[in-house]
Amino acid sequence: MKIGIFDSGLGGLITMRGIVGRLPEYDYVYLGDTKRVPYGNRSQQTIYEFTEAAVRFLFERDCGLVIIACNTASTEALRRIQQEFLPKFLADRRVLGIIIPTVETAIERGSRRLGVIGTPATVRSGVYPRELRKLRPDIEVLQVATPLLAPMIENGGAKWLEPILADYLKPLLEKNIDTLVLGCTHYPIAKEMIRSIAGPGIQVICQDELAPGKLEAYIRRHPEIEARLSKKGDKTFFATDITETLRSLAASWFGRNADLRQAELHLAVAAPGTKGTGETFA
């Protein structure tokens, strides 16, 4: 079995880079739904359908452990995938999300007044305030939806983000936050710019930095899963639209010979259900 990593676009590549850097021995399959990015302005049902199709695609390519790196998909689809889809079809597989590892990291770092930037869907869901307050009821959480960031990064516009980022971060910085969570996998691509705007007194939590350690700990806690993972160090990359930005990042981070392939995702009819953060690196 392989480890699958799914994101709504190319942002998950930076998360995969961190994971492969820490756990290079395993085989990986990456899937970016670059044709339909961003997910953050879509309905819960649509996000679920897209996410289920992506998980099916990765299962069909021998992925036994799938990480949903996308915050929006983790928020709106993960629990349904775990509670409805897996038990019916592939109970021996595991699908994990990114929200709870991020929340745990914020608590571990002693955050007390925390800012979150994310897609409209992630912010609207209230998942970060809700999960953070389960662990620390007195924590103050401030959120700002940042709808322009993911599309600009996806289309190669990261270098022009500084004035937009400064405008988005201004209300959080005025509230004297001590920690900033980058609540979208695309945002770490601009993390140095974000850190520069935030200043040295603010901790910036990036999922590409925390995910490798959290995944390693999960695998160690589940030797029955680790024993089934193949270990040839192979990496395959799929995308629903192979853009020049994707090609450039894949070549930069994984070498010019990165195995990049076209993907077609097929939607299944899904009935309305529950949402939530689900099992995440637990």
C-alpha cells in the first residue's frame, strides 16, 4: 500500500515535500484537483462529492492511507468519508485530515490569542475556534477569510501577494495575536512573506512544517498500518489540470523528472450527511 496525499490544487505539494523529506522510504501518490480549485467558495455537498471522488481515485491506485491536506475538504467532507464511505466499501483503509494536528500544534505552543486565515468555507464552518476551545476553553480565536490567496498562488501570482496579505492580516495584527494559523495548504508557499508582515513576535503555524512529524507519530502508533506500507521511495503525481505553475513547483521540489500525470475524477451520487473534522493523525 502507498500513502496518498490529496489537495484541491497544488498547495498540497509543499506539504508532501515536507512529509517525503521526513519519511522518504515510503511510496506516495499525490492528487491535486487543479481543474476545480478553489474549493473554498463551494457548497458542502459539492466539496464532499469532489473529495469522495479524489479518495476513490487514490484507493484505486493502491493507497491504503490517505491524507486530506486541504483544510476545506477536511472541514466539510472528512467525517462523512470516515463514517459513511469507508465502512461500506473499504474498512481496512484510513483517511486522515489536517485540522486536528494543526489545532494540537497551536495548543502545544501555548497560544492564547490566535488568528486564523483560511478560505471562506473553512472560516464559515467555525472549525478552528470550535476545536481549539475543546482543548483550551479560554483561548481567543480571531478569523479572517482570505478568498484571493489560493487562486493567486494557484495561478503563479504569489510574488504579488504582499499588499493583499498586509490588508488581510491588518485586523488580526491590530488585535495583538500571538499566533497565526495558515489554514489553507496553499498559504505556506507564501509563508516567508507572511512571517515578514506578521513580525518576529508572532508564531506562524504552517501545515507543511507540522504534518511530517504528526504523520510519523501516527504511523508509529499504528504498526499494523506501517507493516502494510510499501517502501520503495516511489513518488507519482496526478492533477486534473497540469498547469505550468504545477509543473514548475513539482520540478523545483521533486526534480525535473517528477512523474506528473493527468487525472480524471468521476463523481458518485451522494446523499446529504454530516460534516466534521474526523480522525486526524490520531
